[in-house]
Amino acid sequence: MARSVGAVAGVISPVRGSARRSGRAPELWWESAAVPASVGSVAVDTVGAGTVAERSAEPMPASADAPLHALLDAPPGPEAARGLAALDPADLDDLSLVEALAAWERLAAWAQAGSARMLAESLERTRGSSRHEFVVDEVAARLGLSRAAAEQHVTVAHGAHALPEVADALAEGAVDRRKAEALVATGRLPDDRRREVVRELRPELEHLTVRQIRDRLRRAEIAADPEGAAERHESARRARHVTLEPVDDAMAYLTAYLPADDAARAFARIDDQARRARSGAGEARGLGECRADAMVGLLTGTAGSTDSTDVPDDARGRAVPSSPVVPGGAPGTARVHVTVAASTLLGTDDLPAILAGHGPIPAAMARTLATDPDAVWQRILTDPVTGVLTDTSSRSYRPGRALRAAVVARDATCRFPGCQVPARYADLDHIEPFDPADDRAQTTGDNLHVLCRTHHRAKTVGGWDVVRDPHSGVTTWTSPSGRRYRRSPHPADPAAGSRADPGPDPPARC
């Protein structure tokens, strides 16, 4: 039986320093799920936690051209290389073109695995000698790379040698060098635990982005050693700094190394002002320009007033983040979303929380955000394994405020496979198009999801179709070429992610 869990999605206001200067307390908005007394353990609603973006390998249609299908699905290697080199793209249909592209990418990863093996042997031969630290310089010289770029090759070679699971995934074409580097170098997991995580991720690796892989590893790192993660954060926090780097054309980079929560507050304040400026009549600046100008205005004290009155929606149901009035709080404050298990918030465990736009953070940081005196709570009910939202419905086209907030918190990002556009900047879309002549409730959590404007248009005019399983929350996308891609919801329980995730379909065999 599905259980509702206490998942808390928080939204916190801009930089505390500016709030103190203005005399206004920073604002924190939380969306919290009720915790049934019968539930012994409460799981995290993993909003933003490395969303699984799966692409199911839809079997190719049976035809007289079975050798082509076998080639496109063959493991990478010399035979596959010869076969792919002989293909003429003009002779392939749309689906075969996409599959051929994927086959070439697997072949490229296979070649990178061979390169890594050669480099690993070179590193092993020089181990213990004065030559060892300069192997990277020979790689840089031979390949015409900077030393920093060559160090990435060394990292992958060394890590794949220590973690055979990564070496195998690279040789099989499941990951490329960038993904392999994320697997071996993200976080500070001990090798045995890192190997476990890699094995857990193995069925999904081909379809996860680098960002999603890093989020999974960081989450595992925090879960494995919460106290150590908090200590490392405190140590890193003492290294925070701001730098100024002059560049060409009388420009410069102003860079800040900050704790994740402070950086999120600062960016939310900048982005809030920029988006409202960008929506002004006659505004010709791009969003990037508006953000830069907003930051300068805030830092120099020349920013204009930021107050507004309500959260407007456009006709498509898009939530427009233009300085809303949050219930129970002061107007005109930007918001940062945080998701944490109610059990963690209450101190009964130290499960990682998720800071939107950043990823996993230690429980201590989440509790600090949650203890803001102006926090306001809103209930969200989710299934503990699948993360499927239990919601109220509406017969109207536009969802109510509570349902809109719940869907945004549940989805965290655009639900197109691999897309990481934050939900708060995206559109709310009816999966099954709204029919005004149909009297049944169509505006429900099961029939709503978040799509960025690009992927909303892909669904509307680009030939992409999507369906959602109301029981598992999995959305299945079908491309114009006929290929199917699958994306799972955020599971509420981090330990249940592998159970809730159906994984990609088996590869096609002809």
C-alpha cells in the first residue's frame, strides 16, 4: 500500500546580509508532507537529486535488414568500426540514423578505454620514481593539450584502473571520458563504496548526464558519512573567497567561491530581479545581461525597488517567478528551494537534503535553512518509494496555487530526459491535452508535469509524444523517429531509488 511521507521542500529568501541591512527578516517557504503516525521511517523526497533520465532501448522494427539492426546494436570494437564506417547516412531511415550516431559514440568511448589502458600502464611503470609526476606532461606534449586537460586523462586512467567497473563501462561504450571522470573523481567516497555506487548505477549510466552522476555520488557520500561531510563542508567554508580576473575588451570575471546555500540565496536574488527586468515592456537586454546588471546594482546599492503584488500566470499555466508574495512572509523576496526528509528535519536521521540548482547538501545545512524564524509550511503528500504525488484535482484548466506548488516541488526540473532546467522557471503542461468539452477532472497531479519552454514546444509542435504511468510516475517519451526514452520520478526514499526505478529496456536484438 502506498504511504505518504514527510517530504519537506523549502524555499528560502535572498542573502541574509542584505536582509539584515534592509531590516527585513529573510523569508523561508517550506512545502511539507504530513507524517502518518503509522509510518516508522520517513524518506526524502529527492527533488533535484540527480534525476534519472533513462532512455529505454526500444526494439527496432523487424525487417529484412536484420544485419543493419544487429550492427547498430553490436558491442563496440573493430568489427563494429568496420561496419559503421561502411554505412552511408543517406541510406538510413530516421531511427537508424539516431542509432548509428549512438553506435559511433559507443565506439568512441571504447577507443577512450583503450587510451586509458595505455596511460594506466605508463603510470604503473613509473610509480615510485621521479618520472611519475611528469607522465601528465608527456601526455600534454604528445596530444597537444594543456596540462589541465592532460590531467583529466590521467584521472580517468588512474580511476578506471582502480575501479574495474568504470573501466568495463567505458570499454562497453556505456560512458565516455567525461562520465568516467565523474564516476572516479566526484566526492570522497572510499573505493569500496564508490564501486558499490557504480554497480548500482550501471544499468542507467548510458542515459544519465554527467550532472546526474555527480549528484548520485555526492548523495551517497553524504549518506555514508554525514558527520564527515559536515566537517569537510566546514573546512571548505573557511576557504571561501572572491576573485577578480581582468580579460580582453575591458571586461573582467568576478568569481565567488561560497557555501552552496549562500550562493543559492545570492543567485536567487539576482535572478529574481533580472527576470522581472527582462519581462518589462520594451526591454532589449537578454537574461544574462539582466543578471549581470542586477548583480552590479545589488552590490553597489543602485538596484531599484523589487516589490510586487502577486504571482502572475500566463495563459499556458506557466509559473512566472516575478517576486511573488509568499503567504505569511514579506513581499519581494527571491526564493531558494530545499527538499529534506521530515525525519532528518526532526533530527532522527541525517539523510542528505537537496538544494535546488546545486544538488545534495548535508543535513546540518538543511536544518539551518529550516530553522529560519519566518518559515511557512505547506503540506505535500508523496508515495515513499515512487514519489508519486497524492493531490487534489481541478476541473479548471489552470491548477490552483497548492497543486501548482506541489507539482513544481515534485518534478524539480523539466521532465524531458536529461533536462535540468529548474521547475520554477518552466511551464506546467497537461500531459494529455486539456479538452474544454470534457467534464471530468483533467488538471491533476497525474496529468500535470513541468516542461521548460523548449521541451514544451517539442511536445506541442516538434513531434514528440509523452505518456505518464500514474502508478509509477514514469514518463515515456517517443521521439519523431520512433525511439522511446524514459524518465523516472524522484523517489521519496533515497534507499528505494533502485527499487522504484524500472531501468532501461533491454537493448534490441535482431
